[in-house]
Amino acid sequence: MFSSIPPVTRKLLIANVAAFVLQWLLSWSPSTQSWVLWLELWPWLPAKFDFVGPGFMPWQLLTYGFLHGSVGHLVFNMLALVMFGASLEYHWGARRFVVYYFVCLLGSGVLQLLFASYAVRHGEFYLTLGASGAIYGLLLAYGMLFPHRRVTLLPFPIVLKARTLVIIYAIAAVVYGVFAQGSGIAHFAHLGGMLIGWLTLLYWRRRPPGGGNGGNGRDARREALLQRRRASKLRVVK
């Protein structure tokens, strides 16, 4: 089963699990636990804000997506990664899939950074970690590309069309992001992943990267060249 997962999805799965194990090992010692703080996504803090920690660093927009707050958090995200990411990678190809994943991860991090930086000036402090923003981007793409496929609404045993599932999660991200602040869940990161994913898909529809449906422009150009060569060798016999 593990070998049937496409390569990029498999590597992302391994990287997230390895990062969580490293988190767990570092958490046993106060002297090493502080290193995790350098990898979580911090808000942009005011100059006079009294805090202990590194504050925002640019690399956190990437590293926060490989950390998780609990085993359940990790398992839920990795199940969704395999469920939706594998289908997208098979459909797009490895290159386009990896671009899409990290664009969603960075986009969700930026939106969450803006929200958390605004919230800290009003007395609320958030540190963000988890791959959920990128996962929500994968969910959106899956719903747009395969709208009529049947999927299960985790953690409930309810089977829905992929398009319906995307709508439910998008509404939930907006509602919880506005009305459930302080819940410990980065809802604006979820919404950011879906938003940047939607914009990326719109861009790709107008200008497909590499000129190929599967994201492999070299194969498409090679096939077109072969077809032209075949056509040039045809002769009309009277």
C-alpha cells in the first residue's frame, strides 16, 4: 500500500512524520525544546511587545507546515494528504503537484501571519503549526477537478460528493475564523490555503505551466515534435 503512493506525496508524508518524531524527542529536554519555537510561525510582534522567543523569521512560513501539535493533528492531515494528494499527483504529475502544495502552504502561512499579527495588537497571541493550510488547498483542488467523486466527511462516516465536501469545509473555515477566535485552530490558515489554491488553479487554466495537461512540458513538446515528423514523412500517392 505504501509503495502505491506517488513519490512526492510519499516524501511529504515521511517528512511530516519525521518532523513530528523530532518534535517529540526535543520536547523531553527544556534546553532542546526551545528549538521548536524557531520553526513555528510567529506573528509580527510590536517592538515594545514583551515576549520570550525568536519572533517572526522568514523561514517559518515553510517550516511551520511540517510541525504538528498532537498525534491526532498529524494523523488527520496525513490521511487527507494521502487521500487527496495522491489523486492530484497522479493527475498532474510530480512537478505541478509539488508547486501547488508549497504555494498553498506559503499562501496559508501569509494569511495566518497577517491575522495573527493583527490579533496580537488586540491582546491575542497565536503560534501556528501544521500542514492544514496546504491540505485545505489540496481539498479544494480535488473538489474542483473531481467534483462528483464520493469521499468521506472525516471524522464522521458520511459519504458526500467532493464538491459538497469542499463547500462545507470552506464555510466552516470562514465561520470559525470569524466567530471562534482563540480556539487554538488556525482557521485563517485553512482559508488561506483554499484561497491561494483557487487563485493558482485559475491561473493554470489560463496559462497551463509547461504546456502539458499533466504538468510535464518536455513530454508534451517531445510528442508534438514526433507528430510533426511523422506528418512530414507522409506522401500523397496518385
